[in-house]
Amino acid sequence: MTSIGRTTRRISGVLLAAALLVAGYACSRGAGGGLYDLGPVKRLNEVEGLAGTFSWPYYTAITARGGNVVAAWLNRNGQRDRDLMIRASSDAGDTWSDEQLMNEGEYQRTVSVVPKFAPLPEENELLVVWHARRNYAGQKFVLARRSEDFGKSWSPVQALNSVTQSFLPSVGVADDGSVVVAFSDERSIERDIFANRSRDAGRTWMPKDVRIDRGEKSDSDAPVVAVGSDGRAYVAWEQRPGRGAPHEMRPHISISASNDMGESWDVPHRVEPDGQPASPMWPGLIESKGRLVAAWTGGVSGDTSKSWLWLSTSTDQGKTWSEAQVVYDGSIQAFFQLIADGSHVYLVWHAGDSTKPSGVFFNASDDGGATWRHPWSQPQRIDDGKAPGDGARHPRLATFDGRGVAVTWQENEQRIMVATSDDGGATWTPPIEVATAAEKKTVRYPQVTLSSRGAFVLWEAWTDMSGQRKTLGDLDKPTPRDVFVRGVKRR
């Protein structure tokens, strides 16, 4: 058996039919959510088919506060470059601003990808962080911009890395407005984990980033940030043997804590135990009421494909961890998201096996991850189990005000669905259809945000180009893609 590689390359796909772009409204009634209106479908990229992807999944982001909604995506800029674009709405998605280019000035001819929104404590303050790379010179940046009117206008671009060899940032925000951004970096050949921090809600940053990992001859990647209610910051990441490392070294998840919100970092500790059946990938990390909760996935392929999703907790700032709990064990590669909202912790994932379509599953904790509502062998299922083909996959999660929860997912790349809850996920609306693909079209990778005005779902739409490329020259033609958004608004 061989390790399954990271699920980073995305396959060809879709363009939503123009007929879907209607401004009509429909109602959906269900338990736990009351009465909702489906708002208008809006294509965000002004030039049809111009939206782009690159090498990692999820090139979109969406966030909301009240009726203010902000969405980010990529536009193609020639064959190689990608621009990060943003549009904002002040009326809960009924109308939208013009496109705003984020990688302005010296960062225009770059591959600008993986945007992350970080709403800040003040009512209208918002931060966006992303990775950019210059194709012609190979320089890599972690960039940020700040808005004081929730996405309508933005401060100039700031580079957070002091050496131009950094990428894939993660961001966390404390209640006092402190911000920690962690990223992988290859300035020392093997990848390391570095961080920068702001004490004033992203206005100013440390002049030099700080290294977090300590390993020699190791390769550190996929960092994730958690900012705790205990005044500490935490970063977890994948640590893998580097070039020339001893054969007995095994990949694992490491974590480090900072008592000064990112200026200095403790010696890293190992999260998951020795002897797991697969190398850990893509850790998730949250802090809730002094308890850390970590989740990670792994898989093997070969004669028999297997995948796992594990979860573990720590009550001593990440120094020691509970026995790893198996959340899922099956033949379909797991995909998950872990979120904390006060003392509530929410985990959503897709799972299944090769004999039937996959489904979307949910579990929650009301005491910071100490106990969970459902046995892991009997999690709550969110989709209705009726999707054909690949089934329900790629769930994403959003929370609001301690009780609101929304989950979106795709069904067989033909429908985008969402379900909402007003009671912390105890009861849910029946699945609400947000979008349906037309013939030979597919819809993928939905994202969701939640505010007092309801849920807002963003998704990608790709054209299926199979059978349309006839010559070698056609292979260089980009696949038309678009990005859409739609509100599921509370009445």
C-alpha cells in the first residue's frame, strides 16, 4: 500500500446554466430553522467563464455580519497568473459592489490564491489574508489587507513574511483584536512553520516573522491556527521527514503554544500517537474554554483503499493528548471541518464506502469537547441520503451567535445544498437546494457563512470540457469556470 497524496488537484468540471440566474424567491420551511427565503443567484465574476483555480482546493471565501456579505474568488489573468477578487453586499446579497482587485500594485502579475477572511472584533473591521507567488521570479508572499467598512474599501497590501519563500497561511483572531497568521516557508530548503502577529487588529505587524517548528531535517506544512480564550495562541501542523532524515522518522502532527500571542513559541509537542495506520494529513485545531481539540485525516491506497478521521483533546495547552478517537473508518477519503463557537464545538465530515454514495455527518460538543452529543459510531446525518453517484460530499460549516449553525455540501456535483439550525445543531431544516447544474454542467466546493440575516452560500461552477478538445492546441485552452452566491434569508 502507498499513502494517498493530499487531495489538492481538482478535476475538470462546470458552468451553471444561465437559466439559473433568476432573481425570484422561493420559500423553504423546516424544523429548527423556521421560514426562509431563497435570494437571487449572483455570478460574482463579471466576465463569464473567467474564474480560475490553481493547485490547492478552495479558492473562494465568504463571510457576513448582519446584512453585510463579502465574497472572494480567483480570476484568471493570462495562462499562468491568478488575481484575487472581492465583491461586497450591504443588503444581504440582493445587490453587489463592482469587482475589487486585491493583489494591486507590485503584486499584480502573481498567482494569488487561498484567501482567508478574518472578521475582527469591531463591528465593520475585516481582514483578508492570502498567498501570492511570482511565476517569473519564484518569490512567495503571505499578504494581508484590512477593511474598516466590511469589505467596501481596503487598506494597502501588507506582506507578513520577512523572506519571500512563504505560502499557505492560516489565521486566528482573539477577542481583543490580536491576530496570528502562520504559514509554511521554504527559506531553509526544507519547509518550516513561521508566524507573524498583530496586536492592533491588523493595522501593524511585527517587522520579522518568527519560526515555530524546531525540527532539523524535517518538512513542516499545512499549519492551522487556534487563538484561545485563555490568552494563548496555538499552531498545529504536519511534520514529515526531510531530505536525508533517518528511516525510522515517521510523519506526525506537531503543536506549539505561545503565551504572548505569537511573538515567542514553546517547544513543539506531538499530537497523535505512534503506530497509526496512515500518515496524518490536514490537521484541524480549535480552543474552547481552555481545552484544545484537534482532528486529522489519513489514508492508504493500493489493493484496498482506506481512510480515517481521528480526534483528540488536550487540557494542558497541547503538552499531552487524549487517546485518539476514531471518528470515521471507511474506503472514501474523509473531508472535514472543525469549528468552535464559545463552549460549543462542531465537527462535520463526509464519509462512506465504495458500495454506496457518501453522506454528510455531524457531531457537536456543548462543553468544549469534553463530551459529545452522539456516539461516534452513530453521528447525526445532515443530508437525506438520496443523492446518487458520489453522494453528498465536501461539507462546510458556519456558526453564529452561539446557537446558529449552517452546513452546505454538494450532491454528485449536480446540486448545492444547505441545512440550517437555530438550536446549535439539535434540529435542522430539511436540506434546502441552493443550485442545480444544467445538462453537462457540474457544481462544486460550496462555502457558507451565517449572520443574523441568514445563511449565504458560495459555490464554483465548471464546464465539462470532455469531448470538446479536439487538438493538442485545445488542451491549453482554460476550462470555463464561474463563481456564484445565494442567500438563504430568514424572514
